[in-house]
Amino acid sequence: NVKAKIGEFQIEKGVNYNKVFKDESKLFDNQQTMLDMFLHCSDISNPAKPSRVSTLWTQRVYAEFFKQGDLEKEKGLPVSLLCDRDTTDINKAMIGFINFVVKPSFEILVNIVPECNAYLTNIKQNLIFYENAVNKKDEKNDNNDVDMDSDSESSESVPSSKQENNDNEEDEEDVQ
């Protein structure tokens, strides 16, 4: 557990990270734990990207999820979590993902590598975007379409769970 290792080595704001490498008998395990953390953060990094890129990838991920859910329905299988376009609220799902997976992971990462703080800033901005979208939807009691507001870097919107999203190919360039 990375959080336990950070406590054990008293790593804070990048200070003492070298303790990970001092004990030769645990060197491989300690290094592997840190590499696992870096890989994990890479895997969940979509909300750590600038709003325009993050929103585009959120659209793509949910388009894939919904296609999977459609196939599961077609085959009479139970629909996987977050894959049902009729019941999934993308904005609320993203709030949960950010609050319970992404933000805590990146807070640990920033404690080890303070230079990664810009990612945490993006995460907080994207979280605010999704919270505002939910609040706006609740106020308007509208459908699940969310327009980007002036706080974001794009005029694109996160698709509703009921909306087909097959037009992503034209936005492929320069988003990775």
C-alpha cells in the first residue's frame, strides 16, 4: 500500500522519497510499490488532464461503456455498472470516480512528486465542472445534456447517457 509506505518513510512534499531506496532488502518491493502507483495514476489520469481533453475522453469512454451495455442487453445479459445509457448519469458518475479514486490517488502522487501538482489542479477544476453540471441539471430539471460553461476551455458538452456518440473520430488529433 503506497499510503502506508509514505507514512513509513515520512514522505511529504517530495522530502524523504529517497528512503524508499535505502533498505536493500526491501528495495525491489518498495520500487515496485511506487511504480504500481505511477502506473495506476496513469491509468486513471483522464480527469487530471485539461478540461477540453478530459471531457473529450469522458465522451469516448462512456460511448464505449454504452456500446457494451447495449450488447449486454441485446444478449440478455445483466448490464455492467455504468454501461446502461438509460440509467447512468455521467456527471454524477464522474464526481464519484474523481472523489473516491482519482483525487485520493493523485494526492498521494503529489506527496511523492510535488511537480505533479498541476494534475491535482486540473482534477479539482474538472470536479467543479461536474458538480456544477449536476447542480445546473437539478435546477433546470432538464435532460442529461450538459453545456460547458465559461469556466471550461471548450464549448463541447458531455453527452447524455441516452445520446449516441459516434462523432468522436473527427476530434482524434492531438488529444493524447
